[in-house]
Amino acid sequence: MQLSLFQIIEALLVSIIFLYLLYYVYGLFFDKNYQPKAWKEAARLNKLPKQLQKLERKYPDKVRFFNFWFQVERLKKEKVSGDFAELGVYKGDSAQLIHCMDHSRDFHLFDTFEGFQDQDLEVETGKAATYTPHNFADTHIDTVKSKLNSDAFHFHKGYFPDSTRDLGELKFALVNMDADLYNPTKSGLEYFYPRLTPGGIILIHDYNPDWPGIVKAVDEFVAGIGEALVVLPDQDSTAMILKNKT
Ligand SMILES: C[S@@+](CC[C@H](N)C(=O)[O-])C[C@H]1O[C@@H](n2cnc3c(N)ncnc32)[C@H](O)[C@@H]1O
């Protein structure tokens, strides 16, 4: 049987695609080269909860995941006191993994648990201008409570910053801000930064050109404090403010 040139090229292309798929699937399940040495060592010493290792395998943005882990480990090592907090919880995915990295901290969760509010959307440009109050509304506080299932969590349901009004004096070691919009990002920085313990950190997700409201709120805030902004090369660019110890 003689193959035509077309059939040979076709067979070659199919083999290349098959080999690439094989390589991809192998990498997905067995290649651990992307894991930092400190993580591998902690796994070897049985210091990583099984649930955290499972979450790591499933988490798509490895740089973001390991940055959370390095920051939480640093806070433990430097004995930075304070609670954890998240503004923008949605279904609780990132809160779940940060909690798994340190079960001992009280963890404050701020969200409407009903999606965005019109008053925040009105001022938006960029990707957020296409959003409506229906986005991120497919969640419920009770579902998130049963998913997170720990007394460490304190739920502050409602419009931020109104939901902070009756809170007592709190101090934070780590705050994850993931509210997508200018207004909550601005009021989040105004609320959390003065309550951040020296050595503590605020992480703001989506500091990139798709989200001009976030970039604007962060830049305006950082211009008024004596701290530098560190931007992480994770998929959506997390910006970080680390509070000076002196
Ligand atoms: C991108 S989602 C958060 C994703 C979440 N961190 C995760 O792990 O999947 C953004 C969330 O911010 C909340 N949000 C935005 N503006 C808010 C405001 N002013 N007050 C309270 N929650 C707000 C929305 O309800 C939505 O659940």
C-alpha cells in the first residue's frame, strides 16, 4: 500500500497532536517541577494538610496559590498577629484555601452574597462596565457557610463598607481583596490598611488593564501612604501592600 503525501502529512499531524496531549496529561498529574522547594520539603515532612495538597492540585493559578502560601508561612514565622479577612467571597473558594493554610486565625468574610450593587457598577469602565447585579449573584450565605464549615469564619453579609459599621476594634494580618470594582476596593483599602498589623499584608486581585477601577483605586491609595506596591506575575496580577514594621 502506498501512502499519498497528503496522508503522510495527516498521519504526522495526528501523531504530533497525540504526543502533545500525552505530554499535557502527564504534566497535569505527575509533573511537580512547578512546585517550590519549600512546599516539597513541607510535604516530605508531613506538614501540609491533605486537604491543602488536594486544593493545590486543582488550583489553576499556581503562582497565586503559592504566593498565598508563602505569605501565610511568613506571617507564622515572623509571628505577625491579627485576623484574616476577605472582601469579595462569592462561593468561598479563596477563603477556603487561605483558611486551610492557617486554621488558627479568625477569618472575616465580607460580601453581599447577592452579587454587585448598582451604585458600584455605575462608575465602572473596562470589563466591569459590562457587569450587572446578576453577576456573582448565584451564591448564598448558607451554602458558603456549610462549605467552609468552621467556627473560625465570621460572616459580615451586606454592602461594603456599611457591613463594617458595627464591628469592634479588629486587627488584620492578611486581607485578600477580590471585589472587582473601584468603590469597594477604595473603601476596602481605607478600612483595612489602618487596621493592618505591622508586617501584615493586603493582596488585591486583578490589578490589570481589564479592571481600570481597581488600578485607579489602588494607585490613588498607595500615593497617599509610605509603602511600595508589589505586583505579582500571577495570571491576573495581584498587587500587594506590605505594612512596614517600623
Ligand atoms: C470576583 S468575586 C470574588 C471571588 C472569590 N474571592 C472567589 O474565591 O471565588 C467578587 C465578589 O465581590 C462582591 N462585592 C463586590 N462589591 C461589593 C460590595 N460593595 N460589598 C460587598 N460585596 C461586594 C460580589 O458580591 C462578589 O461576590
